[in-house]
Amino acid sequence: MKAIFYEMKNFYRLRVPRLINKPFIKYRVHDVGRKGDLERIAGLGVDKKWYTVGWNISKKSVDLIRGKLVPRTQRSRSYLYKIVLDEPALRKYVNLEE
């Protein structure tokens, strides 16, 4: 089974669970908002449609507390809220209450 949430050097990566086993031709990474703060990972499916397959979230924007991402700023809270709204399965990796 592939990981949905994991830590990288400068980012935490959240992958969209329903797309983990879907085949993709290529991937692209796009900055969303401020450069280096939040990145959208897009995958080109065999059906020639682009899908959001994951998110890279800067370690400067969030803290990892008890295995969940906790936003440091209102801006990071806002984009984490939008990510969870679009992909409810990622809710268990994000804590917006603290």
C-alpha cells in the first residue's frame, strides 16, 4: 500500500487516496499562492485529463503534531481547509482546531 501522507525534506506531502493506483502519463508541480508555500501536484491521466493527485505543504507553514498537520498562520489554515473540503479523505491528516 502506498503512503497517503509522508514527510519530505522541505515539505509534507498529501496524496489523494482515490487516485493512488490510477496510472498517469506525466506529472507537473505548480506553486499555489506564494512561491514555495503550497504546491499542487497534477497528473495527466491516460484519458488525457489533468487530475490533482497531491499537495506539497511547506514545513514553514505547518507543524506536525501527533501525526497531523496543524497550520501556523491564517493563510495556511485557509488552504488546508480548502484541500480538506475538496478531498474529505485527507481530513484525518489535518487538524484545523488548534
